[in-house]
Amino acid sequence: MLTLTRFDHISMAAQDWREQRDRFERLFGFRFLRRFTPHPGTPFEGCVTRIRNTQIEWELLQPDGPESFVQRFLDQRGPGLHHLTVQVPDIEEAVAELERLGVTPFGGISQDTMWWMAYIHPRDSGGVLWQLYQPKSDNPVNGTKGEAGALGFRRLDHVSLASPDLEAQAAWQERVFGMEVESRWDVADQGYKGCLMRIPNTELKLEILEPLGEEGFLQDFLGKRGKGLHHVSCEVESLDRALEALAAEGIEPPGGVGGERWKRNIFLSPRDTNGVLFQLFEEPSP
């Protein structure tokens, strides 16, 4: 399996990175770190923002023209989650290990001014585009407390993956990345089962969801978009505060307040975040 040094960032494709940055800063308190511009081999522009109370970043990609792979993604799927990025100690050894595991990184090893990189295609990973990288220089990454945003954002908990075969997907994550299952559940009345996996050397977790039966929100998702990243889950300081802030923004969470596995939780529709389904939950009082 691969050795992971850290989880670096979640990447999102957007038509206008500035508008998206402002939206996420206002709602979640994501802090702008730096922007990047197009150059040969990278047909996109965008920025990197820091997620509060974590060393994980949120990247925004905007196409630099109609031929950009980011534009093709937007044309096919619309704005939304694009890829997940993890750091490895040695990119050549990581690629060799993937090949030993029967996975051929598409495009081989590439580089920019900061990193050497390789990619695992979604068809090989069960629906997720994974970016592996080795930095060219040692740049310490410092977490930031930052502002909580209008929603009272506290921390990032997990990224969720929709899959038609939970067991096969969990086994792949364990074999390739060394993830371990932390918990499992079965929510028959809502038509799904799931598990939560620990990603090595990061506070972020990966949730895998599989539909039960032929109807339900997961079957709808898989039928329309196929297996892949489904939502991002975050803890907020107060769900009531978050609801008040959303009302002030003219946003009404679809489905209202839920109370199953996460006690109290709500969802923000992709139409209100410009492409990403967010779950917001409040930890129950001790």
C-alpha cells in the first residue's frame, strides 16, 4: 500500500473562482491563501483557501478557455468536487507501488514549479480522481483557527463517496491507501448503508455509502452521476445559528433538520453552494 504523509486538499471546479471564494469565505470562513494563473501544462486558474481548524486546504479551479480539462468537467458534470490530493514521501516509489497493486497512474509523473504529481483515474479508484504529489521543497503547513463564517463552521469531518459496492470500495481503500474502517451502519428506512474510514495521517475521514434497494437518494445519484464523491460533512458550532444564517441568505435546507446518525443535521443543496452538497451537523452536548 501507499505511504501517505498528509491529506493536502479538496479541489472544486467552478466557473468563477473569485465568486466561489467569496461565497465560501462568507459562509464557512475559508481563508484565502494564494492564487495561481495559467501556464503551459496547467490550463486553469484559481486559488487555494485554508479550512478552519485544520491543515487541509480547499482549492478552486476555473478553466482558462474552452479546451481546458476543467471546462470539459464543467460541461459534463457542472460545478462541483473535482479531486482529492494526498502527499507521498516519494512520487516514483508511489507510482511503482501502485503498479505492483495493479493500478496504472494515467499520464505518468508530471510536474509544475512546486510538485511532482501522479493521478489515479476514477475508473480505477471507484469514482474518485486522486492526485498524489511530492513537494519539491519543504514548506511547513500550519493550521489556522480563523473565522467561523456566517454558519459557525467548526471543523471538517469527512468526505462522502457513493458506491454500488461498499465492501469492494472499502477493501480498495484499505489495500491502496491503508485506510481502516472505524464504524459501520445500516439505515434501512432511508435506503442506504455505510461505513466511515480513517485516512492515515490526517483528521479527515472517508465515508462510503451504498444504496439498499432500487429507490432512494443514493440510487438517484448513482443513476444520474455514477459512482463518485457525494458530499462533504462539517461540524458547526450551533445548528440553530447556522439555520438563522441560512435564512438571512435566503437559503432553506432541503429536507429540514434531520436526526438520525448525526443527531441534528441539515444539508445545503448544491444549488445554494454552487455545486457541492454539504452536510452540517452539531455534536450533541456531553
